[in-house]
Amino acid sequence: MLVAASRIAAQEGLAEGGYRLVLNSGRDAGQEVSHIHMHILGGGPLGPIA
């Protein structure tokens, strides 16, 4: 997933300025069906991580 995310970020023009990867998995992450997925966040300044 990390390799794919870095390739996608590069394709979308996010690699130079930077991006954040967020992984979610499980009930406490707000999921009703257990699985893992990743978000690629970028394109502008990101705030601090909660």
C-alpha cells in the first residue's frame, strides 16, 4: 500500500510539496465492516495531527 500510495502521490503532483498518509482500520476508526484503507492527503498545508 505504501508503494502504491507514493506512486499515486507522484502522479497527482503531491510528492514535491509533501503529503500525509492516514490508515484506518477497525471499529474505533469508525468502520462498520472491518478492513484497512489509506487516505492520501495533500495539495496544501496540513494542520497538526490530532
